[in-house]
Amino acid sequence: MAGTKQKEGNLKLVLLVAAWYAGNTLYNVYNKKATKMIHAHWFVAAAQLVVGIVWSGIMWTTGMRKTPNLTAADITACIPIGLFACIAHAGSVLAMGVGAVSFAQIVKACEPAFAAVIGLMLPPLDVKPVLAYMMLIPIVGGVGLACVKEGKGIDINMEAFIYASIANAAAALKGKLGGSVVKALKNDKVKNMDSANVYAVMNIISFIFTVPMVVLFEASTLKEEWAAATAEHGAQAVAKNIALSGLFFYIYNEFAFAFTANVGAVTSSVLNTAKRVIIIVVAAVLFSEPMERNTILGSAIAIGGTFAYSLAAKKPAVKSKEA
């Protein structure tokens, strides 16, 4: 009996990883297709979140998933997390919209560096072991090497770099500010906040913050951009790519949340690192993105550094003995 349960548990984890990887890869593919068709990237980011809201609504109204039971105070506590989730998502969409998917993924490999700095800036301080901080050197160095093109020197798409870096900072802040809030919500069974519902609520709040950005940056040109995109590619193709990118965005995040809840942080970090390799390779093939020697070597160094940082950061920092 115990052996059967263990096998079922292992099969569940394998399926979660498969769904996570497939969803994440397909999201990047359809997101790139959508942002190449229509140059209204805040709009695309908002539309992607709508798909997740519709999915969550169906789950809750049909009773397939328990509806969250949150107080006003709970929702208020979630607002900062939703804000940074909005910025992290939009930053990624914008980075891949104006630059190569592979380049955005390489820059996003620097997320641990942002998390390490923020961990030392905001209370409670999160001091990592010295070895973890040393692993930030190959991460940053690898990204730098990937930006050196043969015969051209340093060649950086600054717009994509800035957007991806903003996404990194927002993701780090979301993790820093949201850890204790999410833990408290999940531990209170009355609130019905399992991993799936935690993500669903953050998705809704993220959408609420994204809408004003669409109005601010794209409202004046959105009609013209839509008309141009549909005239060139057809309304069905544009809508399909936006809808599918939204569907796979929600799917991969929900499965990633579910997987993380079932395994240790180290395992999740390792698999999250390996995920970037798959996305870079798929993007290079589908979108004919150039992969020069420095790009490949720099990517390998940065991603390897991220993997090493993930392992080293989980070890407790050495504490001085009290007299």
C-alpha cells in the first residue's frame, strides 16, 4: 500500500513538471507570436491575465474548486504582491516583445542577484551563505558574455534588457514581501487558499493593476494598432495567439505553484533553472534567433551559476557563537 502511494505521488510530480514545462514553453512561443503581430504589449499582458480570471471563475462557480474566503484585510495584504506580480509579468512580456526570447531568458537568469540584493535591503534581512553570493559572479558574468557578439563587441538590446531587469526586480520584491502573507493564508484552512487559489487571487489583483497601464501607455494608439495587426495577420490569428498565450501562462504558473507546494525549494530551483535551457533552445529554433558561441557559452555559465546559487542559498548561513 505504501509503495503504491509512493508511486502515485511520484507520477503526480512527473505530470506536474511536464505540464509546467510544456505550459511555460508554449507560453513563450505564443507570447512572442502575439507581440510580433500587435505592438501593444501592455494590452497583450492584460489580455493574458483575463484568460486566467475566466478560468478561475469557472472553477469557483462550478464548485470544482473552493471559492477563496478572504476578508478585506486579507485582500489588502495581497495588494503589494499583486502589484509586483503585475510588473514582473508585464516586464517579461515587454522584454520578449521588443527583443529575442532567448535574450530575455538569459537576462532573467540574473533574478537571484536581484533577490540577493533585496534580501539585504529590506527587513527582515535575508543573509545567504558566502558561497551563494560568490555564485552571483558567474551569473552576471555569463549574461555579460552572452551580450558580446563576434566581430561586433558588446551588443545589447537595452530596451529588452531594462524590461527584463524590471521583471527580475519585481519578481524578487514579490517573493520578499509575499512569502509570509502567502504562508499565513495557506495555513488558515477557513480561507480556502491552496496553491491554486493563491495564484488565482494574485492573478486578479495583477490584472487590476495592469489595466491603468494599458490606458496610460496604449489607449491612444490601441485602435490603430489592432486595425494594423488584424489587417496584416487577420483578427482570428491575433486573437488566437493572445488567447493561447494567456491560457498557457495561467496553466504553467498554476502547475508551478502546485509543484513547489509538493517538493522542496531546492528541487524547484533546479527544475526552474533547467526550464530556461528548454525555452532558449525552442525559441532559437522556432524564431531563428541567432545563437553564437558567446551566446551559448554565456547562457550556460549564467544558468549554471543560477543552479549553483539555488543550491548554495538553501544552506543555512554560518552564525557566530554566542558567548
